[in-house]
Amino acid sequence: MIKKFNSYFTTYEKIWFFGILVLALVCAVLFPEEDINGVNGGIIMVFYLLDTFFNILCELLISKQNRWNFIVSLAVEICEIAICILCAYRFATMASTLFFWIPVDIMSFIAWTKHPDREEEEVTVVRRLNGWAEAAIIAGIVIWTVVIGGLLVRFSPDSDIFRGNDTIAKVICYLDACVSAVAICNGVFLLLRLREQWIAWFINSIIETAINILAGQWVLLPLKLGFLMNTTYGYIKWTGYIRTHEVKEERI
């Protein structure tokens, strides 16, 4: 298995993977999680680190257009649902994870299996989005953010993670609503094998970074740094693949 790992991933990919993992471990030591809502901080930290591990593995597999990323993603969803429950926050993200991401991961695995590259079976054929759909998507995200964010502000229970700061709690409610909307777009783009999922994921990562800083979740920041780096890497790889195969199709 170690030999397969070494041969499948490039030197950059391995350095990126272990670099983010080490950074997360260092942050876990430097910034141990306090007890939240009566839950031991060590338990929460374990889920933070598991979330980081499975997320960066999933990210690498997506950048390599490998359908097995969706199976790893199921482990990510379990970790993130657990974190939301333990911290008693981000209910929009928890709902979208439970009712959207888990079914979409399964459907996406099946969909990607049906579109293998002609030359490399482990690689899935990807494509790009038509420009006309972008305006409708942006409008949908704005409406979702305002409506769901308002509901979260009104009905979300108090949580120790906000340290009694109502302003931070309200801001995170709207950010959570926005990130859940962007994540749903990302999931649909992934299902349809569209390159624009990287753009959605880049926006998602920036908002997630703001949430983690406001909530004092420092151990998750290396993961977001990794997301931003790999999103750029994945977008470039997918774009190169699409351009190359468009040229091949024109020649055929």
C-alpha cells in the first residue's frame, strides 16, 4: 500500500499532504481545545484532526479526478456532523451535510464511475460550466444566505464556542448560511464533473477560514490553508486536462 501511495501521488502532493497534517498536529499542541458545552476538549480535537486528515486526502483525490474521493468524503461528512453536534453550532452546514452531501457523494461516485477517461481508467472525464448559469447561481446563493441566515439567528441555541459574544454568533450564522449554499453548488458541480467546483470550493474555504478564526478554531486553519493551495492546484490540473481533451476531440 505504501508503494502504491508513493507511485500514485507526486512529490508535491505528498509534501502538501504531510505538510498540512504536521501543521495541524502542531496547532493541536499549541492551541488545545477547551471544553465546550460540557464536552471534553480532547474529544473535539480528535474530530478536528480526523476531519483534517480525511479532507486533505479527499482533496488530493479530487484534484487527480479520482472517483474514490467520494468514499473518503463520507468519512469527512461524519466528522463534520460530529463537530457541529459537539460544538452546538453551524446547523445549516450540518443539515446540508446530512441531507445533501451524503446522498450526493454516493450519486457522484456512481456518476463518475460511468465516465472514465479512455486512456486512464482511474481518471474521470471532467468539463466546464456554460456562462449563462453563473448569474442564476449567484442570485440563489444571496437569497439562501439572507433567508437561512435570518432563521439561524432567530432559532439557533446558545453555544460556549462564541464566548458569550452575540455579535460573533450572528455573523457566524450568516456566514454558515452562505457557506452551506456555496457548498451545495460545489456538490452539484462535482456531481456534474464541472471545473467550476474549484471556484466554489475556493470561496467556501475563504468563508470557512473566517468562521474558524471567529470561533477560535485555530487547529482547523492549516486545513483551510491546504484547501486554498490545493484548489489552485486542482483548478490548473483540471483546466489543463479539459484543454488537452478538447483539442483531441477536435482532431477526431
